[in-house]
Amino acid sequence: MDSELCTLFNAIEAYFEVEETRQRQEWERTRWQAATLVNIQLKRGDRMKVTQLLPLPWDNQEKLQVSRPLTYEEQKERFEKIDAFMKQRKGTS
């Protein structure tokens, strides 16, 4: 039972990572196109960098701190809390 729940959470997390990457790529492509169209009309000295024209949230973002992997006991504790919550929720509906 625990492995199925873990698999579900991993699939959800992977989906959102893929979606975030897709959206970032679209924004990067749009920003590049806009910068190209603007810079074509400017003199060499006046041209803007892509990040100046349209700054995006992840441009200046520091590297995210990677948390340490959970121990088996910590994982088990979290799954037990989720399981208890789901059982409680089923009982109240």
C-alpha cells in the first residue's frame, strides 16, 4: 500500500516538473523572439540583452537548496500521517 502511494506522489511531482519545464521553455522562446525583433531595429550599441527586455523570475534565482533525502523512518512517518488523514476523511464523508 505504501509503495502505491509513493508511486502516485512521484508521478504527480514528475508531471508538475515536466509542466514547469515546458512553460519555462515557452517563455524563453517568446522572450528570445521579442528581443530579436526589437534588436533588429536598434543600432549595435543600443541593443538590449534578452534578460533586460523581459526579465523572468528564474533569471536571478539562486540555486535552490536541495534537501537531504528522507530516511526510511521519516518516509514511513509521513505515509502514516497521510494514511491516517485519508482514513479520517473517509469516515467523515
